[in-house]
Amino acid sequence: MSKTIELPKIELGLGDRCDVTAVKLPEPELELKKEDDLYAHCKQRISPKGRILVSRRGWVVRAFTLSAIIFFMFYNIRIALMSWDPLIIYSTLMPVHTLIVFVVGWFFFKNKATGAAVKVPQDLVSVIIPVFNQEGLIGNVIRAVFRSSYPNIEVVAVNDGSKDNTGKELDFLALEYPELKVIHQPNGGKRKAVAAGFYASQGNYVVLIDSDSVVDERAIEEFMKTFNASPKVGAVVGNCKVLNADKNFLTKCQDAWYDYAFNIHKTTESTFGTVLCCSGCLAAYRREAIARFIPFWAAANVQNSDDRDLTSYAMASPWVKSELTSLSGRLLKAMSDYDDAEDRGLTSQTLTSWDTVYVPTAVVYTEVPEKARSYIRQQTRWKKGYMRSCFFVSVFFWKKNPLMSLVFYTEFMSTFTSPAVLFSIYFYAPFVHHLYWLPLTYFAGQLLIGVAAGLDYKFRQPMAKYWKYKPLMNVIASLLLPWLIIPALWTYRKNSWLTR
């Protein structure tokens, strides 16, 4: 007996419904009334239901992108099957991951900041800012926090042994803002600076901000709306934009990359409540979600830290704590011994019992590396932190959503296999199996993904200036960054916090 299966209907930003089988596109963005543009401060339109809005042209580009990815993927698989080489066949399957990310991020994401804004907030929010050698920008960072639309906050700035005039600048700011608590301590790394701020704070909610990041005045309010909307949310990450994007070619490329990382990739993770990295530039946690992990940070005798760790810890289930106590405890301790990606570390811890989500309406502006050498150092450091946190998360993530688990384990595995994939596509396939079209179609696919992501950036944020750099950034990311796994593994036990 046959059974009829009805495909899910997807709500789009303008209140229309889109039946997947009919492929009905939403109404043009131009028809959106001005009063419906609720979040002009976040540089992209978001409907009252939490959908990130794009125009009809944007949806056409998205449909074309998905079709093209499928075409190139099956075409490359067909060519690869001619070789019957497992390495080449595996290499052609990688676009499946990209396809899932685009589909989920575009069709299913909803902003979680739907809770009511409390007129007289009762919950104290502790804002912790670890600072090292940031005398030029720290004044702007702290003043931005005190302009917050959420009034019930305390700010703890921890001067981690700065060698410039940062300490004097913080003391001057404390005179300007009596609510500012300044802690001076010998240099111990970002992790210990965060731990010191945590122990000196009293709020049930903790917001972490990098000392080179300037928050929008509504960011903390958007975080609290998210926490109030769901008691299951243990951590939230904001929408990071590049503060120094105008500087040079490299910063413009990073501006386009940041948009993809937050507004496409993190939207996918957030749909399942499993954001894997609540970035250190702006993230918030329920105090109880990370309290167990902080002592590991405070006790570890090292110089550095990672934001992914806290997130992962808060997201894991009680099963991890009971059934894998010994293993997860050792991984927890090992992860706390390093400072090279403190945002991943904190995120990893939050994932043990809570949902972690992305809030595009909580905006922060951060500085990015302006020189190639600094950028490579940053990416190498991030890759090491990514590996450490993923080793911890991998022991329980398979119990999460099956589709998101596929994305996670595919990404984690590709970290180690990407160099082999590049070698097989660009050298092994053409020179050994004489599959000369394979590297061309693979490269065209990567370029297409970059063009599509760049255009999507433009359609979501019409004022975006550097969306056209995304194809170039995609080429750089796909051809050069995978090889950083080699220095990352070589220096795996070496700690470093600073990027610039």
C-alpha cells in the first residue's frame, strides 16, 4: 500500500509560504514596508518571524547555486567513477557538505531573539573584557558597552599584564564609569584573564567581548531576548562584522569571508542549536553552563585559551558527564591547557548540556589581521583550537541531530583529508588517471560557490561593498588554508594568544 509523503512547507520572511515541491519564491524585498524593517542596525532585514530576508533575485540566485552544485557534483562523480580510485571518488563527494550548509542556512534558519524585551531588567549581565596591549581601541570598546540599551550590566575589564599604556587607560576609564571594575594581573593569557573576570563578576549571564571589538548598543538586549525565549539556550554568538575592512585587499577578503561564516554557516549550525564556535569577539553564556569548566582554565599552567571549548562544554548532554566521565574529563582538562582558540573551548563546554545559537541581530565590529603573516598565524592558531575542541565534541556529537552530525564529522574529517583531496584533484587525477577535466570542474565549482555566497551577501545587505571579494577568498580558502593543518599539527603543543 503506497503512502503519500508531504514535504515540509518553509516560512519565508514576508509571511508567504513556500512549498518545496512548487518552488514558489517569496515576494520581492522592495515590497517590504519600512516599518517591518525591525533591525536596521544589523545591516540586513529580518522579519518578525526571524527570517533573514532577500529579494526575489536573491532566491533565484540561491536556486541556481543549488542546482549548479548538484550538477558539478554529479558530473565530477561520473568522471571519478571512470578511475575507480577511492581517493578521487571521495574527493568528488565533498560538495555534499556545502549543499547541506546552503539548504539549511537559507531555508530553515530563524533568529532566536524572539523573547520580549524587558522594560525593567531584573537579570544582571556581566560583561567581561580580557585586555592585552590595546591602549588605542579599548576606550571605544568600553564606551560602546556602556551605551548598551540593556541597562542592568556590570563591566569587568581584566588587564592581562599589558606592556603599553592599556593599564593607565583602563584606570582613566574607571574614573569616567564608576560601574567599571578594572583588574590588573601579571600576564597569564586570555584564558586566565577570562577566569579572573568570571570570578569577579556576579551576573547570571556572562558576555565575553574581545578588546578589539566594538558592540552595537542593542547587542546585549538581543542576547537577553534570546535567553528569555528559551531556557534550553546556554550560549549565543553575535553577528561579527569587520571593523577595518577598508584597510587593504586582505581585510576586504576577510569581510566577505566573515559574512559567509556567520550568516550562512552559523545559521546552519544554529538551526539545530549546535553552533560550534561562539566567537570571542561577542558571545554570551548562562553562568551555570560554563561554571564547571572555568576552574580548569584557572588551574592550567599555560599562557593561552579557546572560545570553542566553552561552547562545546555547554552543548553536550548529561550522558557525556555520566557515561564518559573519565574520557570527557581528560579531554576537558587537555582542552583547558591551551589558549589558542578560547571561543571554541567555551563553546565546546556549553554544548555538553545546552543549545548554542547564532543571533544575527546582535552585532559587533572587530579588527582583523591586516598583514598576510598575521593572518596565517591566526588561521594556524584557529585550526589548532578547532582540532582540540572537535576531539572533545566528537565523543558526544553523534547523539545530536543526524544531519548536523553529518556536517560536523564531515568538516572534522576534511580538516585532515583536505590536503590529500587537493593533491588527488589537481595532480593525481590528471597526471595518473588522465582525468584532465576534473581539476577544471572542481575549481569552477569552488569559484561558483564563492560567487553565489558573495551575491547572497549583496542581496541580504544591499550596502555591502566587498561582497565581490568572496570568490577570491573562496579560492584562497580552498587552495591554501587546508595546508595549514601541517604547521598546526607540528606546533600542536605550542600556545599562542595574540594574532597581531
